[in-house]
Amino acid sequence: LMFQADFGPTQFLSVRRAVAHLLDRPEFATTFTQGFGALVHGPYGLAMWMYKDSEEELNERLNTYPYSLDVAAETLAADGWTLDAQGNPWVSGVRYKKVTAGEAGQYEHNVTLANGDILMPLIIEWSSSEGNSVSELLVTMLANNPDVATAGMEIRQNVMTFDELLNWMYRDKTQGDQYGVPKYGMYNLASNFTPIYDQSYTWTLDPELIAQGYNSNFLFDEQLDKLSMDMVYGVDASDREGFRKIWADYIVRWNELLPEIPLYSNVYYTVFFDKLQNYEQSPLWGFENAILYATLAE
């Protein structure tokens, strides 16, 4: 689940964390993958050597965001989501938060009171592609989850073609002026990893690069940007442990800021005859590579 973090409710860390606490991710992973997947808590796959070498450390440092209506509600209340649409103390329904003009931005659901106070409702506009089985399960387990409403949150699904989703996500005004105005705070997508783990420029603060489509989460954090760059440009290519340490710090910072909510990591199985020796295939080392080093037993 990808967030855009520069407008609307999803600009607030409390909201992103509350969403995570309102989705039973272990159950989602089990249900969707039918046992052929596993839960992760950051942008990594279980087959990555960095994860294997850092598993114990990450188990201690990462927030797993366990399912909890109480924690979600407490997180929201602590961040000021304590009002109703009239500015009175929130009791039920959608929560509101008093925001500045800068925080209000162009979010379409804001309410301005007679005294000039701007209130933002906890309504998340969600863009999902049509015919998507992940979206269907998210509707059941998140958007229509009664605990989401109890917590004072509303998640509105907007179904569209994948091309249109990308236009909104990248805010591609070349495809229409409407796409240049932020509208959706949440998207469900897939991340595909390669053996080359290169996150440089993913969290860039450079406006020119952002205009080219980099940092489509629009989350601007100097530490996250630095760590993503240091993994590639701040360590010698031969320094395996130096890279791993930076990578682990990057995963931890990502997990703290939660620009996305990981739903599952696929687990792949390879089946072959015993007489095929020295055959070592993995999700990151496919058949076309592994077969070159394999032999046949007599």
C-alpha cells in the first residue's frame, strides 16, 4: 500500500501508522498467498542476502505494526485528530484535525469554520486498478473493516485503469491538467526486486528530479534520502558489511516513516530431480543462470 505524503491525511505519520494498525497483515498475507508468501516489514524480500545477514537485528529494530484498534485510535488522538466537523470534541463518525493553510493545501474535503479554522477530515481517497484481486481483499479487510470506521477513519476506493492510476500517482500533467492536482493519498501496487538493490534517488529532494517522476511518494526526509544514496555512492563496492549496515539503517528509517505498508513477500519453490547437482536457484538467481553451474549425476 503506497502513500503520497505531501497532502491530505496521509501527509501525517500518525495516519499512515493508524492504517497499518487497522490492517491484519499476517492474515492478509496468509489469505492472499495461500501459504506461498511471508510477511515483511520493509522494502525487502526474504531471499536477499542483506536480509538474511540482518534478520536478527531487524527483528529487534523494526516496528511490526500489529493489528490494534486501540493503538490506532491512540495514535490519531495524540496527533490532534480529536474534532468533529463543527470543531467540537470527536465522539463518533469521521475524525477531523485542525490544520494550517499549508497542511490543508488543495485537499478537497477540508472544512473552514466561521472563525477561519481549517479542519481536515480523516477521509483517505484510495486509487486502485480494476480487476485487481489485491484490491478486492483490501476492500474486505481494510476499507470495509468496521474497526476503521470505529477509529474515525473513512477509506474511499476509486477503481480505475492502471494507466489512469499511474497518471494520478506521477501527477502527469502531460496526460491532462487534472492529474497535476493531488487527489489520491493511497495506492495499491507491486514492488519487483532485482539482484541490484538500488534505491538511490527514490527519496530525492531535488524538485527537478521529482518533476521527472522520482520520489512519487512525495515524502521528503533528509535522512532517508541520504541512506538511500549512501548505499550506492557512499560505500566501496567491496565493502559488503559496510553496505549491509547502511541497508539495515535504511530499512529501519523506512519502517519508521512508513511511506508504504508491505502486504506480503512471495515465496517461490523450485522442484527438480535429485540427479541434477549443484543447482541453486532463487527468486534473484533464475533458471537461466543456475543451470550454467549445474551438473548431472551418473
